[in-house]
Amino acid sequence: MNKKILPILWVGVVAAVMAMVMLTGKPSEATTEGPTKVGFVYLSTTGDHGWTYAHDLGRLMVEEHFGDKVETSYVENVPEGPDATRVIRELVQQGNEIIFTTSFGYMEPTLKVSKEYPDVKFVHLTGYKRSPNMATGNIRFHEGRYVQGVVAGMMTKTNKIGYIAAFPIPEVVMGINAFARGLRSTNPDAEISVIWANTWYDPVKEADVTKVLIAEGADVLAQHTDSPAMLQIAEKNGVVGFAQSTDNIEFAPKAQLFASINNWGPYYVDMIEATRNGTWSNGDGPDHWAGDTWGGLKSGMLKLSPFTNMPDDVVAKANAARDGLADGSINIFEGPMMSNDGKEVLKSGEVLDDAGLWAMNYYVEGVIGSVPQ
């Protein structure tokens, strides 16, 4: 064969392989001998020290677990909406065999692209829509917030708790209500003032909201936003609070009481292993259920950092609440339970199931105001 023709033929082969990836989202047999390519879509920067940072710690755990058997990549600061669709498609076209999209607002873009590329696996965090090749995963964040409430009720002197909320979706509302249930279990007189920041991550806005809450008398603070700004302001003003997603003790050594830590790594490893060994199933398969995972303290998907800056009796209560949630002896949403406008939600002995949690559009007793509609 004429050696001068070889480069031309090789270009043709490469073009054919790339075309197959573009059209099907699946590399050809000639390209499957390398590592499993894994893509991640991040809402903010890996330096947010909160939500995205926790996901990236999970990605690093994947690399440590699989070594050279996987190759990971990520795209950060991806807005929720149409731009996410473009980014997810690009990750498919780069040959990723499984893609994790790590924010609630990526649900529709992920679902759309999953239908376009049925041979690629997708995992969306933290929504509820699925397809044969799109699973969902979530953490029972509200369990950690219940323990926060237990501690807050014992630590507050003003009986005023400040809570920075992100967006009025059920996941956030159930967290506020879980906090309130814990709060009222140790201090029936304490109340929660909620300010909706309408952002997941905006350190300046989070700091400004924190100052407002402190000015209104809050001496214990909680958040469903992602930066350490709240705790940094708390530290400067002599009040205390709780970290979100990762341990922020380095930013507020005197203000942080404990952190609710999102432990995504083992779940990521599990989903990738199911992709690699062919046991992924969104049905009642005998080997692996990839469809929907919602783990908490019992499974280890949620962890709590050491309890600090609190008396021994508060630590004992916090330990008891954490352990009770993990072993099932405590059910956060067990009746009797009233909404904050006096309506009976649960009778004595009734328990709110997961469907009821995802339908929460009301506040329970102890929370001031109403959920934005």
C-alpha cells in the first residue's frame, strides 16, 4: 500500500469514529478499551466550599477508587436552563459514558439529552424525573436540619432563629420544616424567621441577608445556600450557626456548631460501577437498582461534623437525635403535626411518607410567614 495514503485513511477512520460518537453518544468498539469517561456538570465553582465543593470531593473519591480505570472531567458555573442542555450534549460528544448533573434545575435538560442518547447513562441530582438511562439521587438533607433544630433550640437566648433559604422548592421547604420540628422538640417558644435569597450561591447576597437576620435579633443561623458567608458574618457578630454541605469550621472556628456534610463519593462509585459492569437497571433488575436513591444518616450519604462550641448537655441531645434518625427510632414528621396557620397535617401516630415530603408547600409550627407561591 502506498504509504502516502495512510494519513488520509487514518483521518477517515478518526472522522468515522467521531461521527459515531456525535450521532449515538456511544464510542465505537475501537475506542472502548480505554478508561470509562465520567462527566460532571456543576452549578457553581469548586471553590464555593459548599454544594459544588462537596460534589467535587465525590469526584475525587471516584478517581481514588478506580485509578486509571476512569477519566473524569467537569464543567463548572453552568446556569440552570438552556445552557445546561448544551453543556450536557458536549460532554456526551466528548465520549463520556456516564454524566452526573448536580443541581435541581438541570432536571429537564438532563431528561431531554438522555432521550437523545439512550446508550449513555445520566444521573441527576436532586430531581424526580427519570428515564431508562437517567437515574436520580438525593440525600435526606432534612435529617441533618432536624439535628440542627434540636441544637438551636438549646443554644438560642433570644428564641429567634434566622434561616437563609434558596428557592421555594419542596427540598428546601422540608428542610425548614425539619429544622422547626427539631427546634420545637427542645424549645417550644423559639421561632424561625426565613429570608428567601433566591440564589444557591451568592456570597455577597448571603452576607447581606445574614446581617438583616442578626439585626432582627437572630442569635442562631441556618442556611440552604452554599457559601461560608453566613458563618463568616456570624463569627464577626458573636452569633452561631450551622454549615451546609461541607465542614466550614476553618472559616468560623467560634461560630460553627456543626456541619451537615454531603457524602456523594460512595454513591458516585456505585453508579459508575453499575455502568462499567453492565448491572445498571431502571427496573426491578436482580443486580442493581439505578433508578432512584435517597439516602441519609443511616446509609452514610449524610454525615455530621463534630459538635463544637456547645455545652455537654447539648452535645448529648445532638448525639441522641442523630442516632435516633439513623436507627429509625425518631421520625421527624410523625403526628401530631400542625401547620403554622393552625391546620392539622398529621394526627397522632400518623407518619408523613416520602410522597408527602415532596408535596410540602406549607410551614409547620415554629416558622413565621408562608411559603412563596
